[in-house]
Amino acid sequence: MNDIKKYIEDNREKFLDELGELCRIPSRSGNTGALHEAAEWIARALSALGAEARIFEIPEGAPIVYGELGEGPRTLLVYNHYDVQPPEPLELWNTEPFSPKVLDGRFYCRGASDNKGNLMARLHAVRACVETMGSSPLKVKFLVEGEEETSSKHLAGFVRQHKDLLRADGCLWEGSWKDSQGRHILTCGLKGHCYVELRVRGARHDLHSSYAGIVPNPAWRLVWALGTLMDARSRITIRGWLKERRGLDEADERALKRVVFDAEGFRELHGFREFIRGMSEGELVREFLYAPTCTICGLRAGYTGDGPKTVLPSEAIAKLDFRLVPDMTPEKLLAYLRRHLDECGFKDVAIHPLGGIMPARTDCEDRIVGAALAAVREVCGREPILYPVAPWSGPLNDVCGVLNIPSVSFGVGHADSHDHAPNENIMVSDYGEGIQCMAAFMRIYARA
């Protein structure tokens, strides 16, 4: 490992330059040209490693990149994605969102943490192994898609169609981060997800606000409807929905007790006054990892520019995301939500589904999890934190569920990486460390 560490240190600037090349490509959803450009860039990078790289064109979707190299006692599937979140609001960025820049030890760019930094750290780790050891310690299969940020609607079908190509012993999933104390967080699963848009129509067009006494205001209708979904204590109130979730078993409870969460550090880092319902640290962890959520992600109605404009809006829109735990499905959520709105007198509120993903889990005692824990301990010299399930979502079930293989996640992000927000970043030191962790993980998993 000393040779690998030295190789990574000697090539740090080169690795950051290559990460910057990929991050410069504005591969956000809807930018078809940039999505294809990113896919082609990744395929070239895989080929440069000696991998057999292929680009699979997806009708009405973003290309999927596959690459395979190495031999060994085990086969590892590595999943990542090259699409990124929109950079808006642009005025809140301290740098140009698609112009990589290193400031005060941080690498800033959209995609730096989610998810191009994690992908490139894994590619660079394979290169470090090949250059210092002569080969990868196991067979590695890269699966890199371009629709993760929009619910990966074509991925499950692709995996089912190419099960033999993708077959592996285990999967290293997308990525993860360090907590506010600098401890690596490893995850064994993901919550599910359902994203919807609620819309209410009023008059055919916006009206002068003087008509507000006689013409219905869709913005008020939407606000009233949203108010029925959560109470003032931030508890979901969709009738019957919470009964769908599976209770925790003994293994869940054991895993929960081992989780360390720096509540005060988290609160101070993100600058809010207090946690919901004044929860204790134990309650926070249980809620964070095992509870479903209902979140208003955005609202739009009428005039929101500078200064006054007396207008009665003709339409109001809310974007909501729901995180799902085991036994909850996007299809069930949509049915419960429709019934709830109808029973509360809001049949006029239209529901437009924008994507859904199932929850997925791996046994925390699986050998792939043990290998990841051992690798992080070896490289970092401190005990990582193991989350039995991550609070975010991704198409884990569409890949590992279809292939029936276990998974684990670790990565190069940190507690202040600003994923999905302006000023997304990773620490330069964490990037090098992440490459080392990946190289150690491949070696340990090959022998596990």
C-alpha cells in the first residue's frame, strides 16, 4: 500500500485535472449534448485504463457506460452516475458552477461530490493498482448511468436485459461522505423515493388582484392542501400511509445502537436553530435513517420578482419529495396521496408523478461491508461509522435487487460538500484518501 500511496501523492495534480475535465461538462438533465459528451469522456477514460468500454444508447434517455477489466477471485460491480443537479440559483455560487477551482483546500464544481468525484476516485484507484501492482486485484465492472438525478427510469430495464454482463459478487455503490467530525460514513442501503408535482388551476390567465374577493386563488388552494399533509409538529398526516412501513427487527435495533451521530456539530455546520420536535440524539438517528419523509422542495405561483405586482395567479405548483422505507412503494404513495386529497376536499389538486425508486438494504454483516470497514480503518486509522441504511435514495434496488448481490457505499464527500446546492465541493485531501480507500478495498475484498 505504500507504493500506491506514493503513486497517488505523486499524481495528485494530474488526478485533479482529470476530475476537472469531467466536471466541466454541464451534464445536467435535459442537456442531451452534454450527457452524451460526458458518457463518451468516461468511456475514453475506461479504455485508457485497459478496460473493455462500451456505450449503450438508451432511446429517449441518457447513455449508459460499461467497462470491464482485471481478473481475480471476485468480481466487483462499481455503480456511479455522471448526470448532475441543476446549478441554480447561480447568484449563490462563489465560483462558476462548471469551472473547477481549488480554494483553501477545497475543489469546487457542480458534480465534485455528487457524483463525478466518487467515480473518478474509483477510476484513479484502479489506475494506481495497475501501475504499482501490474493489475487490478479483482475483476471490476463499471456501470455508469446518466439519469440518476431524474429517478433512473431506464436503468432497471437495462440491468434485467444485461444480467449476465453485469453479474458480480458484490457492488460498490455511488458514494458517501464524512461527518462533521471527519469520520467516514459507510452505508448498507438506501431509502426509496417518490417525487411528485401538485398543481392547481384557477382562471385562464393571471388577473388583477382586485378580483380576489370573487375569483378562487389557486395559491391559497395549494397552501391549504399542503397543510393537510403535515401537522405543526412535522408529522406526516396522510391517512393510513405510515401503517405501510415495516417495523424494525432485532438486527435493525442492533445496527441503530452502533450509529454515532454528531447532532450538535451537524446543527452548527448547517446553521439552523434546533431539530424538529426537539428530538434527542437517539430519536434523531432513528428518524434520520428509518422514518419516511414528506418534503416541500419548491413552490411557484404568481409574481415573485423584485417589488410589488398586484396579481391573482392562475396556477400554483408545488414540488414534493417523499422518502420511503421498507414495504413502502411509490405506487402505494401515489394511491394514498390521491385518496387523502380527495377526502380532504381537494379533488381539484392534480398530482403529476415525476419518478419513483424502491428502498433497498444489504445485511450489515456481509463480507463486502466488512471489507469496506477494514479498508477505511487501514487507510484512515480511525473507526468509520456504519449506517444500516442511508437517508437519501438511489436506484440500488434496480441494480443490486435485480442482480441479487450485496452492496456497500463509501466516498469522497464531507459534511459540508453542499450536494444539490450552490458551492458543491470536496476536500482535496479527502480525494486522495478516497482513492487509497478504494484501492485498499479492492485488495481486501478480493481476499475476503
